[in-house]
Amino acid sequence: MSRQLILDLLRLSASLGLPLSPHSKLAAHDMLLDLLDELLGLSDQLNDLGPGDSLGVSGKLGLGAGLDITLEPEVEVFRENDGTYRVSLGGDNGVGEGAGAAIHGLGGGKVEYRFSSREEARMGTLLVASANAVTSHPLLALALAPLPSELQFLTENLSSVEIRGGVNAVVDGKFLEGGLGLGAEAGLQLTTSYKLEFEQGTPNALARVTELAASGSVEASVVLFDKVGPRTSGAPLFTGISGGVKGTLSVESRIPLDSTEIPDLALFVLSPIIAPFSGPAVTTLKAALVVDAGPAGGRGEFEVRGLDGTELQRIVERLVDGDFSHALDDVNVETQGRWGSFVDTEYSLGFDNKTGGVGFEARIKQVHRDYTERGIYGG
């Protein structure tokens, strides 16, 4: 069937309240994915992504007769340094409300997928965006729902699912927030979550993440990156820049599920203080700083890997006491980090192909972040 014939069939079925036949539903599914792929131009956009670059995709597609598809929340594609692609949905606002929102989303958290090639990332981005789209009619939601083969593809490339419910943030606040001395200008926000990690569609690890975010002046946020990080950090890159600033300090404890006994798992989920001492748990301390000055800015990050419970306790005690300069002394672990600058380019597409109410219209927004690495240290 032609695109126009399928559009007419969708409008007629919606106006009469009639379901689509299996054949018509499959045709509508393929047509809508092809239309979104064409409008988003994902092949060209992903081809332009270099290591460290990212792409945000959102928009709205109107098919006429009150049939609308809204791509929200924004889907982000990030190209890793090893050439793979990370596709994520959710962020601060949780997963979407579309047909696929309940497939992998738990507790309104963030869902991440990893793809090894550009073509896989293109298909993954398209499926994630369409499955979680908000539609104006149930008919569209059913047409956009992933096919069994597509769902299998997403499941095989599922990286992690964030679970935000039932976390004791009060205990976590005492654990990480005290004594950081970020100054009166800094706005602090504490979040805690569990992250279920997957390999080939099977859960293989559970991570507990406690994150302290500081926003405000550059001086306040640089404390998290410069004073806690190695002295060779890229903090000078951020001086003299004004704009939106966010720094984060997080403690992430990870425990493998295939070799973990029930008592270890019970201790792990109890509190962030106990989690690093739970059997085979391994903990990482991370810090990041982003200065966003409109279309340009800087980004820096570092992490201290392989901490056991005793090492982490020693570091956190120093942080709580405000002893940033010596926080990493006498800790035999791997530290690595990188920093650089970025330029954002926003692409907006407005398209109206309707004549006498026939056809479709689209408003697509994409933000391409072009990242240039300025320095790296560690392994």
C-alpha cells in the first residue's frame, strides 16, 4: 500500500472507531517508522557524530484528522570513544508515556541501550523514540508498538534500567552531602537510584548510585571537579566562562548477580554505607562538570575505580570533613579522566505537506553536540 493510502486508512479507522486488520497494522507500522526515519534524517546525523559527540531527538508529527505523534521525552544518542553508541531515554523526567513505555522502564527511571554500529544505533534510536511516543489516538499507539523481532533486538542491546523507587535518600544524604563546602551560591540536589544492568538481554549486575549535583556559579561547581580530582585536571578550562553550570559527585556500587548470595544482596540494597562491604561489590567514585554557555561550553569528568568498602569509607570520611586535597591519598586504585570543549548546533525542521487536510505536517528538533577532547589522563 502507498503512504497516502495508509494515511487515509488510519484517518478513516480512527474516525469510525474501527481497529486495523493485522495486515493493515503492519503496513501502518512500517510506514510510520519510515516516515519518522525520513524526517529525522538519522543516517546523516549519526554519520556526523564523532567520539564524545551526542545528538538529542524530539519533535511532533501531525497526520491530520487529529492524529498526532509527539516524540517525548527526548532520545539522546552518544558516541563512545570505542566507536559504539549509547542510546538513552528518560533522564530527569523518566520514561515516556507511549506504547513502549512499560517495556523496560521501571519506576520512571532512565533506560539505556548500547549498539555496536551506526546502523544498529539508527534502528535502535528510531524504535526507542517511536515506541515511547505520546499519541493522540490508541490506534497510533498500537501501530507504533514494536514488533516481536524489534522488541528482541532492543532486549539484546539493553544496557541498563534505572529503578528509582524505594531508596532511602535520607541515609544517602548524610552519607554524601555533609561538609562539601560548596558555598551559598550552589544549589544542591541529591538523587539515589538502583540500576539494573544487562548483557545480551539478561540481568547480570545491580548498581546503587548516589549522586550529589551542584548548580550555580562556576566556582561552586569546580570544587567537585578540581579539588576532588587529580591536580592535573582540566578545571582551568572552565574559568572565565559564564552560563549554566552543573557539577556532580557520585558513588556507584556494583554487585554481580550471577555470583551473589541472598545475604550479600540484602546488605547491598540496605544503604549506601553498607553496599560497598557486601560480598563481591565494587565501587566507583565519579565526578563531572559541565559548563553550558549557550551554544558552547566545556565538559570534564574523572572516576576512581575498583574501590572496596574500606577504601571508599576512607575517601568519603575525608570528603565529609572537607579535606578535598587529601581525599585520594593512600588509596591504591585506578584513576582516569578527560576534559574538553563542545559546540551545540540546533536543527529545527518545519514541514507541511497537507493539501485540503490530506498529507502530514512535522516539527522536528535535533541538537548536535560536537565535542573536542582537550586532555586525558589515567588508564
